[in-house]
Amino acid sequence: VATKPTVTITSPASYAAFFTPTATAEFEVANDPTSVTCRIGTATPAPCSSPATFNDLPDGTHTLYVAASNVAGSVTVARNFKVDTSPPVVAITAPAAGATVGSSARVYFTTSDLTTITARTCTVDGQEPAPCVSGASFPLTGGNHTVTVAATDQGGNTGSASVSFFVATRPSVSISSPAAGDVIGSGDIFFEFDATENPTSINCKLDALMTVPCSSPTNYS
């Protein structure tokens, strides 16, 4: 008396990942099947034996079907797996390219991949990359800076994105004339000063007089 075949797929594991366009499957069949076929997705079944290799697979999730039959009947077993030959997608959401930020700049980003991302790193101005998370803060000096975010998946595929922005630091003001404690006669009084970090506004105020925009030298009479 014939018994319907059994099929056991031993490899790949469910939703396992291949990091090349080629996938290899191993399986066991029992009860003297007269026909064993394999197919990926909706492809036409073709005779196969273990191990079976499938080439030129696109990235994504695929389903392997192994079918066996004899005079007693047939059975089909399915197994899902992934092919991932592409790098993770990295998107920097803030700051925007060319933005002006404060000295403690925070960089926000997202990462996505078909498989697990095993590492995320940030590189500031071409220095050594370091592990980082979205929202990481970078104490930076004033001026132009570039941060590169990279992500690596289980297969060693690495994707990255960069953003360049300007860091503005708080201005400093130094009064060069008159010196502190100077005694000045009556008449016009001239104040000279320096302001750093390209301030967007400069204002002066003498005693109870109104605060007004000014530049160096400033005259009070």
C-alpha cells in the first residue's frame, strides 16, 4: 500500500536572508515519491532535488514551494525567505541642508532595510565614525559642518546619507575705547567696540537713553 509522500524543508529557516541573488534550499522527501518539483513564487514548477539552487532572484520576500507526489497523492510544503543585496536606506530628517543651527546640533534620521540593521554610525567632518542614534547631539564650533549617517545590515551592505549645515555661536562684544575707568571731558564721546560671530543685530545704550542700533565707532554727544 502506497503512502502519500512527506516533504520537510531543512534550509533555509523561515524568513532567513540571502545576501546574494542566489538562494539554496535543502529538503527531505519520504515515501518514494515519483515526482518532486520546486518553484519560487508563481514560477512554473520544475523537477528538483536537494540541494536546489535558484539564481537571479530580486530583492524582497520570496516563497519556495516543494511538491512531491506518488500514486497515493501529493503534498506541497512552502517556506518564506528574503533576498537582500541592497544597502539600508538612510534619510536625515533634520537639520535641513544649509540650515543654521546652534552649537549643540542634533541630527535626526531614519533607517530601513529588508533585514536587521546591525550598526548605525555618525561621522562629523570626515572624522572617525562612531555609533549613534537619531537625535544625537554634536558639540560643534561655529562654521560649516557635515554629518554623515551610515547604516549596515546583516549582510554587510552599508548605506549612508549626509547633511551640511552652519553652526552659529553666540556673539561676543569687547569695548576697546574708552578703557574702563577713563575720565572723559565734555563734548562728544566715541565708543569703539568689536563684535564676533557675524551678529545679525548690534544695539547700544548709554545710561537711561533708549537702546538703538549702532556700529563702531558710536558717538554720544
